[in-house]
Amino acid sequence: MKYSGWPDTGELVVGKIDEIEDFGVFVDLEEYQDKRGLIHISEVASGWIKNVRDHVREGQIVVCKVLDVDESHEQIDLSLKDVNDHQRSDKIQDWKNEQKADNWMGLALAEDSDDETYTAIANELIGVHGSLYNGFKQAAIHGAEALEDTDLSEDEVDAIVETARENVSVPYVNVTGYVDLENPSQSGVDGIRDALEAAEGNGGVPDEVELEVVYVGAPEYRIKVRAPNYKTAESQLEASADRAVAAIEDHGGSGEYHRERKSDDE
């Protein structure tokens, strides 16, 4: 996807060097449709430059800072020397992420979808989440909830969420807690089993959360939660322990949640 408008002054843009002259370098902007900029020789590198080709080559992908935009003369002035290594690295990564998201859009849309449909959906994702990539990332983490503020149809939301969860790698966090379960009542082991099933959620754990309960030493059980962020992970951990304690108490037993291990053996 390429933007149809103009870049803003001060913006960092990705471009491909198209033509090198003695006075400077012409760059095709990769993120903007039919837009070309000029890096004057004085903006290629710091210090005196004898030969521009000692610093750049045709076909090279570069990150430039937009110095000035003159829409009436269709002129964009760029600087290469004003971009530091950190900015260059971050911008290239963002650009690559958007290319991935562009490909995911193709996977999510129906085969007979036209450019107008693509643009409309892309604009909804960008409008709510700032970029295509972040839109898919949030859809992978939070599902349809991440797209509630868009005007997308239910089918479009389902397609984006499905594609996102099949293709987007998202950061996850892991948290661990423990619950002690004791059941001296007649239900005995069956009561413990019911409490463990309750801890595991009985199918009610959100899709983006992985939750596992394992025995570590009587009467202690470990609850492990993997989630997209600490808030969700901690919430699911506490909810799991609460379900287990409530279930065992229904059987006449007792339960206690704690964050650190009490037993010595795994």
C-alpha cells in the first residue's frame, strides 16, 4: 500500500535511489504513490563530497528526512545526512512491518476484492491503530475487540482477526502462581479434580491466553499463564485461582492462593 498524498516536513521516509547526478540524488519514495524527492549533494553526507557515488548507489534503499515540500512544483527536498543510525533502523523496521501487513491484507480479503475495498479497510485500520501492522497486531492479541471502533463489517473483522492470528507474531509474557487445594470431604479426589478443571477455565479462557495447571507437591498446584501483557496475565492468573478455591469450597474443602512456592520438590 502506498499513500496518495504528500509527506510532511520533518517526516522520515523510505526511498530507493533512482538517479545519481553531480549535484545530488533523485529518490523514488517507497511509501508514497508517484512521489520523487531530491537529495542535494550538500545533504548526502557531512563534510566535503568529491564524488556522490562514493556515498550512495543506484537501487539502494535509504531513509531520508523531508526538509521541504512544494506541492505546486511537485518538489520534495530530502536529507540523508540528518538521519542517524537509530532512526534509520527503526524506520526500516516499520517499513518492513507495513509490507508484511500489506501482504496480510491480501490474505484477508476475498479474491474478487477491488482497490477501493482494500483502501477502505486499510484506512479503518490506520485510523484506529495508526498503521496497518499495528491494526493486525492488535487484532491478533485482542481479537474482534481491537476492531470495535472501526466501521468494518462482521465478515471483514472475522477475516482480519483470523489472518492476524495465523500470521502475526506478538510478544507474550508469562506469570506463575500457586494454589493449595485440600479436600477432606467425601468427594475427595473428585472434588480436587473439579477444582482443577475450574482453574483451567472449563473452556472460558480467552483465545489469546494460554493457561496450564500442574501438580507440584501435595497440596500445591502451579498455575502458569501466558498472555499478551502483564495486566491480562495477572488477571487470568488470579481468576484461575479464585475459580479453584470456590470449587473446592463447594465440596467442603479449602483452598489458598499464593505467588511463591511452598513445597520443596517439583
